[in-house]
Amino acid sequence: MSIGLLLTDLNDKTSFLPIATKAVFNQSWLQIINQANLAWMRVFQTGLAVEKADLASILAEIAIFKRLLNPVNHYDLLINQRIILLEAHLLRCLHVEFKQLYIG
């Protein structure tokens, strides 16, 4: 199983961005999420429908998460690549309308 972002635009076109496998999320992401008490990101493992009003809070948590990654750890650099892609998609969602945004 994996965790990803599922976005349905106004034309009913659906796109999927993989974020992490369930194992990687549980072993690596959750350590940082729990350390920083990132409530929104913790729910990624069970899944959540995201409203446009939630995006700023989720993006703020992503910024904290990125700061806590170890810049010299190769594994953390790979996680950072995924989180940067997620962040870019969420930033774009701030400026476009969509039917559904789901992370999980």
C-alpha cells in the first residue's frame, strides 16, 4: 500500500501523486511527525479529504517537517524530494479550483 495525493479537477480528471509507501511512512515520516506533533500530516496514514481552507495549515506543517529532515542523510534527501512534490501540488491547489483533494 502507498500514501498519495489524489486530485480531481473541475473536469473530473483525476491525478495521483505517490508520496510514500506505507512502510516508509511508518518507519521514517512518523518519527518526524510525532517529534514535531504535526497533526495534519499524522492523518496522512489513515487518509483525509482536504478542503481549500486546510491547505495553509498543511503547508505550514510541511515546512516544519522539511526543516527537521537531516540534510546529509541520503534517505532523508529522498523523502525531501517527495515532500517537495507534495508541497508544489498543494501550493498549486491554493490557486485553482478542484472538486476533490484527498491525501492518504
